[in-house]
Amino acid sequence: MTSLFAPNRAKRNIARDRRSIPLTVAVWIGVAYFLLPIAWLAIASTKSNADLFSTFGFAFGNGFNLFSNIADVFAYKNGAFFQWTFNTIAYAGVSAVGATALATAAGYAFAKFEFPGRNIIFSIVLGAIMIPATALALPTYLLFAGAGVTNTPWAIILPSLVSPFGVYLMRVYAADSVPDSLIEAARIDGASETRIFLSVGVRLMAPGMVTVFLFALVGVWNNYFLPLIMLSSSSLYPLTVGLAQLQAQSSGGGGATAVFSTVITGSFISIVPLIVAFLFLQRYWQSGLAAGSTKE
């Protein structure tokens, strides 16, 4: 009997292997799409200005200039890169923590409480996801200019605290990860709603909170247009605007081309904290997936 079914089993394995080839190719294309720019940036950061224009993009230059380029980055304008980095960390850190806290509380409330207008309000939140952030930049500027908040850190932090996608994500996550029976048991034991949320809900929603935190962190870290229109003082610039101004000087000629390597190296340094944050926080995703795979 085993010999009779063996040919059919072999045919199924061959068909499965054939189906997996296009998927494997597609995955590798996606990997190359995301990693090749980073690889190019890392290689270009090791080149001198002359090698940047005389060698192939993915080929190393005649010398290894990474450390001298890094020194030039931090020495530019008496350490302006230090200030830009500090500003970016402050904007992104405060905004990501605040956006995660608000999204977690709102998502939990939408998932676990019945209140008048819940569906309408959540529909408005979903509609806000469809609006591009650039479309809101100018109205936000006019609003903040009227309040006298422009050219301050709050002009970057306050708009970033609102994350409609984070609210949607946390509602979906809270609905599945926080059992209603556990909430009812806590209520029977006399726990207040605030204590239930902080002691039970937050702990069970931790993997989803990490996801929202990383989305908010990357969004604020890479934000360019909002700081560009909100900030006029170079001492308040984040890395995106500061490097763009440096790039404009490089493209302007007149002897400024010597900072091309500084721009590229600064761009490479600016993505390192995001990579570190992802590598450090991914274990929380993995633990959340493992917990979800065993939940009935």
C-alpha cells in the first residue's frame, strides 16, 4: 500500500516545490529592495569625496575613510550634528511614548467598553487614516502659528501624539488579547477600571504597544515636511532637516561639494538608532506571537 501512494506523494511534493519557487524569488526581491539601499549607504560612507564620483556605487573606494568621515560629521559647524541628533531623539522618543500611551488607552476603550457614539467615533478614526500627513501639515502650521507654538519642540511633538492607525491597531489587538472573562474576574475582585487597564490590559497588550511604538518612532524620526515648515531655527532642526540643508549646500557648488561624504555618512549614522531599536524590541513581537499561537 505504501508503494501505491508513493508516486502521488512525490507528485504533490514536486508541485509544492514549483509553487514555492516564485514565492522564494519574490521574497528575495523584497529583501534586496530593502537592504540594497542600506548596503549602498554603508559602502558609500567609507569613501572619500573623490571616490564617490569615480567608483561604482557598490564598490569600495581606494581608501577606507569611514572614521574620518564620521569625524567630519560631528565636527561640522561646531557639532551641529550632535544637536540635530539630540533633537531627533527627543522629538521621536517623547512622541512615540505619548502616541503609544494614547493609542493603547483609546484602543482598549473602543474594544472593551460600550458607550454612545462608539462606532461613529471609530469610523472617524478610520477615516483619519486615509488622510495623508502632508495634507494636514499646512492647516496644522496655521493653527500652531495662531497659538504661538511654532519654532518650538511642541510644534513637532503635539501633532505626533495622535496616531489613528495606532488606535485602530490597538483596538484590534485588545479585542483578541484581553479576554472579557479576565476583566470580569478583576471587577468581581473589586479592582477599578483604571487598575484593570494598567495591571491586566497593558501587560497583555505589550506586543501591540511595541508595534505602535516602533511605527510612531520611525514616523517621527523620518519626518521631514512638518519640521521643515514648523521650525525656523537651525538649533531645533532634527536630522532630516539638518541633513537636507547640508545636502542643499553640497548641491549648490562653489566649493561646497567637499561635504557630500559628510551628508552620506551622516545619513548612515542617522539610521543606526532605528536598526538598534528594531533589533532590541523584536523579541517582544516574537513573545507576543508565541503567546498568540498557544491561545485558544
